[in-house]
Amino acid sequence: MENDFGSLDLRSDEVTYTYKGETYRLSSHPYEPCLYLWKDGVCVCTLHNAYNPEDLVRAFTAGKTITTNYSKDFDKEFDETGFCRVLSAALDSGQDNMDLFYAAKLAKSK
């Protein structure tokens, strides 16, 4: 069920995020911890210092949180809803490239 911050679909090999009626496919890069949000075959946002979709699936399907040590200016621990809040802030910013910690700072004001 989608809330104001969207929802993740973790049930298939292809992790998706639905927000404001749009569905984004999540992917990652093996060398730098980037998370890519794709819509209609176009990468619309890259989050640096983020997570790969497999880590999200592993944590959130087990009811756990994900954590980071990148910045002291935002919550270091995210449950699934909190992470959706970060993704929504990144998309709402209109920027196509940012660090996870910046998106998390934006999410605090949502």
C-alpha cells in the first residue's frame, strides 16, 4: 500500500518504488555504492553512497532497518517507510544526482 512517501515492491527480482502514481526500477553499481532510479528506461536519479537493491530486500523483508555512517546530520537508521521518505525527497528535489545524506536531510523537512 502506497503512503504519502511511496512504497517499495520487494517481492520480485526487480525491486521497484512507486511514488505519485509512477513506478521506478531500482538498480545499483557494483563499484560505488550508488542507487539508480529508472523510469521508462531512463535513469532519473542517482543516489551516491546508498544501498544496492539486494541489501534493501534482505533488510526490509526481515523487518530490519538499514544503517549508514556517512553523516551526522540525518537519521542514520531507516526502516522501509523512512527509506521511502528519502527516495521521495530525492525525486521531489528535481535533481538527478545527489548523495544519500543530502536526500535524507531533505526528507527531514518533509
